[in-house]
Amino acid sequence: DTKDVLLVTAPGSGAEVIPFIKTYCNLPAAIGFTAIYAKLCDNLEQKNVFYACVIPFLLFFSAFALVIYPNSGFLHPHVFVDKVAARLPVGFGAPLAIVRNWSFALFYVLAEMWGSVVTSLLFWGFANEVTTVDEAKKYYPLFGMGANVALIFSGQYVKWVSKMRANLAPGVDAWAVALRYLMGAVISSGGVLLATYAYMQKNIVAKQEASGQTNKAPRKKRQKMTLKESAKFLMSSSYIRNLAILVISYG
């Protein structure tokens, strides 16, 4: 993966950084996003929650390829970390590498969350909203197959970018060029994602709700709960609690 290679090959970094960033960066970020998502759901319509989650990711990926990575030498505190590392034991090398290459670490965390947020949370949440139980039995396996087919095309595109890097002129930053192509593909697919979602909201969901043909039951007024209250409510249901245990064990 791009995020792994970028972080592992960064100055002063190595493979030992991955366990640290997964534990001390990814986990807190996931918890923080859960709190933000709960707040967004309490204050925005569900369709606007979708936009509020997707657009910041796309903006960051664009900024990383065009602004942050080309200026990483200026943004990363190499001199400061070298001074701190000289006073600390060798065992602090991995955490200091994360601080040293903080923009790469941030890219790693957000790239890791992108799949979880967009695919696992937003896509399946929307699918559950517009699909009946009978339709789900027919179409959900096709959705999963479609996701796996997409991996074939993305793999071929990454392979093409890798070959293109090998043919660049001497002195050209191959990583900077590759990131522009890769993030360009992410932004393009994100644009298609947003356009498709907007089309479905305007031409399918809205018309079904207006004509009364929607299969969803009338919504009751939702009681707003804090993150702590939501967790307590979910844990009170043995069905949802057991599902949560399955998901956690799988991860």
C-alpha cells in the first residue's frame, strides 16, 4: 500500500513504526471520528452527514499530493527530533519517527480510515436505508462482488503508475509524481461517488418519499444521545452487542 511504503521509507523511519501508529494513532483517530460522526448525526440530515464525512477526506488527499508532500522537507521537524532523540533511549525511535514524519503519519491514518468510513459506514448505511430486506438478499452479494472487481482495476492502475515512475527523467521526484497520479484517481473516484449519491438523493430517494413508494417505515422523532449514552444503549441490546463482539474479533 502507498501509505505503508511512504511511512516505512521516510527518513528516520522503518517497519517498526507500523505497530505504533496503528495503536497510538489509528485507534484514537477512530474513537475521535466516532464522536464526531455521532455529533454530525444529531445536528445534520443524513445526506449532509455523507457529504460532511467524504469531502474533508478528498480535500486532504488533494492537499497532500499538491502541497504537503512537495514541502515535507520544510514541514517535518527533523532538527528538533534529532535533538530529542539524542537525549532519549533507542526504544523511542518509532514514536519519534512518527513525530518526525507527521504528515506521512497523518496520511497513513486518514488513508486507513477512508476505507472504513466510506465503505463500511457510509455506503452500507445508505444501502440499508434504501434497500428492503428482500432486496438485500439479492443485491448485497453483488455489492460485495463489485467491490472486489474494483480492486482489479485499481491494482492495474497502481501497476501502471509504478512502471511510469521507473521511466522518469533523472532528478525528478518519482514519489511526488506518483502521488499526484494516485491521489488524482482518488479525487476523481470521490467526485463520481459524490455525484452518484447526489443523483440518487434527488431522483430516486426524494421521489420515492414524495410518492409514498418508499419501503422505509415512517421515522419516529429521534432522541439525541451523547456518545456515552449511545454506547450504553447499544450494549443493552444483546443482539447488537454480540454483533459488535463479532466485528471486533474479526478486526
